[in-house]
Amino acid sequence: GIEETICTMRLKENINDPARADIYTPEVGRLTTLNSLNLPILKWLQLSVEKGVLYKNALVLPHWNLNSHSIIYGCKGKGQVQVVDNFGNRVFDGEVREGQMLVVPQNFAVVKRAREERFEWISFKTNDRAMTSPLAGRTSVLGGMPEEVLANAFQISREDARKIKFNNQQTTLTSGESSHHMRDDA
Amino acid sequence: QQQDECQIDRLDALEPDNRVEYEAGTVEAWDPNHEQFRCAGVALVRHTIQPNGLLLPQYSNAPQLIYVVQGEGMTGISYPGCPETYQAPQQGRQQGQSGRFQDRHQKIRRFRRGDIIAIPAGVAHWCYNEGNSPVVTVTLLDVSNSQNQLDRTPRKFHLAGNPKDVFQQQQQHQSRGRNLFSGFDTELLAEAFQVDERLIKQLKSEDNRGGIVKVKDDELRVIRPSRSQSERGSESEEESEDEKRRWGQRDN
């Protein structure tokens, strides 16, 4: 019965189609994920993939990869990337251009931003159900903590703790431009 | 595991090798490079949190099991994607507010002597000592676990404060530690959080309090059920029946 299972298994999937995006914000960008839930062979390989597109000035909110490494390959344009290790040291601060590869180790914090042009990349992840934990935005790790914990941790007022938790209500992707306006309001 | 890592001629009972003192507690670590720990693929650390002390949010590259040796307190474990199910009651609706700025956060768990707390790799947590005596915990980090795809070096990633790396040898960690935010551009973080750069500088925690800090106001005020509500027995059931009657509720 192997032909009924392995031989006919789906091995191919197109990740470029914008209509397939899992996360999409107009004029900011999109992310499409391929993991063992939508391509079951990846469970065997214990790998997954993410395709990302960022428009001008947009950014992927800072986050860490919870259970995998992430190997980024620049597909089109260039993006500014910063990676921070467990000592708080910036171990990468530069551009990833088309054709270049960057390894972001598990648990290292990373932020990506498109500057004056659109940036497209693909991330290979070493877990078939790779997970990220955002540092900012509506679903961020700080958003899940009590105001009082943030106020004491950072020596800020409760009002400022609320701003940290609630000012950016976007998840994953955000527009750098609009934040300048919001910053003035904050 | 490399070959010969478990060729041990003699075993010893070991005391911690390294100790770091903070504003409201201490962290002690056993040398993770000791052959016994390398053989087992684990690292160990002991936290002592003084009353009203807060162990700042952090995560590790390895899954952790924490044993509470003494004391009592509360801990918050932030799983990415989980909802903030502890919510303050909505206020000010009549003033035209949507309740956006009422606090809400993920579940908080109480702990006491004898408890084991399990924390997956990469999941952030914080701890607060709400008792009158120090909280002492012993934590095992399973660095050889498949959840850790980095090497076998135990790593703590700090989301706040400026703690030193307790697993590094004394001479290597003289300088002040840094949290994750201190590694990013201030301007980039201001865009990500949509706050002003003054507040981002606070996130970078350039102070001398370390990784366990004293809570202002002598108490950490968070949203949670009161102890009397959660621990009272039949008395509270009767009380809740009264409550139901008062609010006109009936069991379906």
C-alpha cells in the first residue's frame, strides 16, 4: 500500500501567489507560510518555509523564532535586518540583498525593514511547525504581561506601560511611515 | 552528545560555582561545563528572590523544570498567540471609552513550596515573591532536549533589566548585561511599538538593578482571583449560590 501513501504524496506547493497569503496588510506586506499542516511531507522533513514581501518603509515587528532556526534568502530588493543575541549584542546589522543568505539562530531576536524599495525574501525554518514570538504589536510577549510588571521592569509609569502594550495593535507587519504620525500622538 | 562525555571516574556532590547579586535577590549557577552536567546534557541554576522581588521576564534556549524549594509567589508565562484572559472590568463606557486601555494579560499562576513549574524552550516567564520569606527555586535546563536546536550552552534571553550571564565564568561577566531591546536601534523599536524614543530608552534598562528588582509600592498589583475565592471550599459554593440567586441566575 505504499503507493497509496508515499508515492502519491503531495510534494509541491507554490508559495508566491499573493492570494494565498496568511498575513496581509495592504501597502505594508504579506507573509505566506508552508508547514506540515498545509504540506504534510514537511512533517517528515521537520522543515517549513515562509515567504515574505515588505513594501517601502514597512517592517516585520521584532520577534524571535521559538522552536527553529531561520535561514533567510533575499529574493528581490533589499531589506535592513538586525539580529540580537542573548547578551543583547547586535550580531547582525546590515542589508540582506537579492541572492544573499543570512542565518538567524533559534531564540535570537530579529527585525526586518524595507527602506526605499520593496523587499522579498524566503525563510527556511528547521521545524515543521515553526513558531515565532513577537516582541511588539497586539500579540506581543509584553502585551501578555500585566501593566504593573512592565512598569516595575522598565521603571516606567502605568500610562507608559499601557502605551507599550496597546499603542501598536498590528500583528507581525507594520508600517514604518504611519508610526511616525502615531508617535507624535503618543 | 560527543564521545567520551560520560567517561567519568568519580562523581561529586557540587555546590554552585557562580553567584550574581541583584537589587532584590541572587542567582547562582553550577558550571555547565562540569563533566557531570555535560554527560547529562543539563544546566542548573538557583534563584533566591527576596520578598517583594520580581524576577524580570526572560526565556531560555532549553525547556526548564523549576522546583520551588521554599516560599510562595506568582508567575506569568507568556505563550505566543494565547489570549489575555485576565481582564480588568470595563470602565468609562459612559465616557465614550472603549475600554482599550483597561489592563489585560495572560493567566497568572500561584506557586508555593514543593511546586514544579514546567516552561517550554523559548517561552518567556517572570516570577514575583509575594510572601514574607525569600523564594528559593532550583531550575533544570535540559540543553540536550530536541526543543533546543542551538548548541549545548545554556542561554538566557532577557526581555528587561540588565542581568549578567550567570553561566559565564566570573572574569568574563564583570560588565553589566544587556537585554534584547538594548541590541536594536532605538528608532526601529519606536516604529515597532509606536511610542516615542524616550520610552524605548527605558526599555533598554540602562540602570543597575540587574535581573531581580524590587517592586515599587510594596506590592505587585495584577488582575487575578483572590486567594480566598480560589481556596475556600463548600463555604464559597454556598456563597456562589447566594450570588446566583441575587443575580437571578439558574443552572440550565
